[in-house]
Amino acid sequence: MQAVCCSEGRCIVTRRCRRGSGRLYEQARPLSLLLAACVFVACAHRSDPRYLDAGEIQEFVIGNSLKDAKSGDWREDFLPVDSERREGVIHGHSGPPEGLYGGAWELRGNSVCMRYWGESSRTTCYRFAWAGDNKFFWIDEAGRRAFETELIERGGADDVAVEAASTAFRSETVTFRHGVNLLVGDLRFPDGPAPYPAILYVDGSGGFSRHRFDDWPGNAVLQEALSRGFATFVWSKPGVDDSTGDWREQSMALRAEEVVAAIEHLEERADIDGDRIGLLGVSQAGWVMPLVPTQRDVAFVVAISCPGQSPFEHERYPTDKELASTGISEAERKDAGEHLRTLFEILRSSVTYEEYLRRHQEWLAEAKLRTWYPAVSSKQTELPSVGWYLSEPERESFGFVSTALANDTPPPLKNLRMPVLAIFGAEDSRVDPVIGAKMYEEIPLANGNRDVTVQVYHGANHSLLVPDSEGYLEFAPGYVTTIGEWLAAHR
């Protein structure tokens, strides 16, 4: 049953209104009483903005969800993490390909100030104004209408509070050295007495920042680990944030040495149990983590969307998947794939960037003569792997990619003699989940390790996201808790 909630001359239509206690309840009033409280038509069609004050924001926004009113392309849950509901986290949900995103909100006066993951240094404040029915305008600091959103229901105030349990685990900034590089990271501690078992996070490809874990969803898995009694350590890659060096100059072997340096640093701490330090890595980490046990003991390994092939063989998979999405014929896809693989060879055999640039221009001129080129190049921005190869190569990326492709050996999974949990998304477009799962399942045959668990989530992508009933992307059901339960069993 719908009800009209009115406050100080403002009205909103919603299926549920709030009592002063904050609990949600069904409310129905006779029409005459509603009209006595306020005239709905007048409320819904005011020409000047009628802003929500702090109390109304806490009533109608905090603990609820707002959805893009026009296209419905995104939805945000504003979850409180303190009893006074003055600050909290944002769970953002978008349709493909973006999926989950997150951030933090803070109530400042009558404005909500937001900081989103990936934009840690930028805070944007908005006021909310009634837009009629159950809709709100977002008014930016310049007084302009930025968005129009629709209020939608959540399960209940108590459910929201549980979902948004405080993320305020104790944290310490930690620095360690690898060669000439000084790496800066965040070490977080669980509740309870030290020493703690610890998890080192090993990221995939790219310039990774430790601030990725400041907000949900980046911190979802590590928050789960903290709740299970594990300390967590993440650091910014060389050349990112305060870390020195350049991550683009690292081979997989150098990355493994960096992980070893991090382990050795934690082993020296009295609050960390040096015999219970494990690794949790994603994607490219699948080539890094198996190199670590040859240099340092590792208590366990959690591998998420990690490849089972050599970098050279692996690169065929995303390019073939992307070519299949362009609509070209099977014969054209085969020819395009073969032509791309000649470029892989050029990349790994070119000694200098200038040599590669010249050979790439010759390769591209030949590609433009193929029948598939117009269709593929027209979708270049939609094809992250193929698009990169078709574009003029960047000097900064040349060394990193050519070094990776020079490796034509699969990850040495036989080195993983400790407990292993490997997780894959069946719809992964970046890493072949079939080959990956098969290679991890064969670890017992390679070295006799019987404590290997492989989990494949149907419908999930590289980030373990699946579409919900409305088309928004969410973590695959059970994904985060599976990791938590497995860690608890191997604590």
C-alpha cells in the first residue's frame, strides 16, 4: 500500500514511511488526513527547490537506496556505520560493464558529501530537493541540478545496519624495501589479541593503489578476512602514491621478489605470526604467487581469476573473445586472431621501442587490407585488448607488455604445496576459466598436495560479478563468504 509522507510542507510517495525510531512500517491514512497535512499536488509541483534538511536526509536517504530515475542505469545504497547516522558507505551498482563500485558518504549540515573509490582525493557535496512523488533532485555546490533519482526500498533498517557493519579496523601505514624501491602499504588488524595470521594481497596487472581498499567493494574480501581474525597487508605498486620505482619495469620474477620482501618485513613484527602468512592474489598474480614458495615459506594461497597458461598463450583468450563479439565471420575471426598473434611475436622480439613502433606500423598497414579490419576497428574502444594492439603503442607500456609476452611457460603450480583455494568466474573474458580450473585441479597430480579447492561460479565474470534480476552486477552469491569460511578452516 502506498502512503504519502509529509514533512514541513514537503511530500513524498513511498510504499513505506518511518517512525521516529527509524524502523520501517506500512502506513495508510485516510485521504482527508493527508490533505489536512499538506496538499500533495502543490508539494509535487513546486517550481523552486524544496531542500531536505539533515533530519529528512536521515529519514529518506540514509539506510535506503536511490536509483537513476530516468534510465535506471545505476543504483546506490547509502548505508550508515555509526549510531548517529552521520557517516557511512556507498554500495553502488551499475549495469555492465562497470558493475560494482563503492565509496563513503558523510552528512555535513544539510549536505551529503561523497567520496568514491578511485577518486580518493576528491569529495563532492550535494543537497537533495524534492522532485515530486518519490523522486529527488541532486543539487551540486553551484546550485545546479546534477541528477534525478528515485527512492527504492531496501529490506529494513536492521538489515541495513548489519550489512554496513563498521569497517573501522585498526590500521597502520607500513613501509618496506625491495631493492632500491621503498614501498608503502596499509596493514590492518582484526579484533582480538596478537600475534595474528596475515594475508598479503597480490594485485593483478596495472598501477595498483592501496587506496583501492579504502571503500567497498574493493575491500569486501579483505574485510571478510579481517572479520575471520586475519591481519591484511596491501601496498601501492612501485611508482604509485608514495611508493618509489616503476611497476612497468617489473617482470613476474621481480614482482615475486617484492612479495618475498613484504613477507620478510612482516615476519619481523611481534604482532604478526610469521608461520601463518599467506597470499591472496588476483589475475596476473597467478604468475607471481607460484614463484614465491621457492624463496620463502607461504602458509596458504587464495588465487582468484588466475591464469593457468603462459602469458603468451593466455593473451590469445581475451583477444579471441573480443573478436567473437564484433560480428565478423568465423573465417575472419580466425584470420584476425592469427594476424594478432604475429604482433605478439613482434612485441616480444623487439629490442627497443623504436623497433617495435616501426614494425607495428607495418603490421597495422597490412591489417587495414584485411576484410575484418573495418568492423573490428569501428569497435576499437569497446575492445580493451584488441583495441590496445590496433592503437599506436605507448612507450610507457611497451617494456611491460613485451617482457610479459616473452614468458612462454605456464605458472609453476607444482610449487604450491600449501593449502590452495582457486576461484574462477565461468564467464571470465580476461582469463580462460576452463584451463585455469583444470590446471589447479591437477596440482595434486603434480606434487601430491591434497588440500586444493577449486570453485567455479557460473555466470560470473573476471571480477566474480553476476547480473541480478534488474541487470545490475553483484558479487556471485557465496563468493565472499566462501573465501571467509575457507580461511577460517585454515587459520
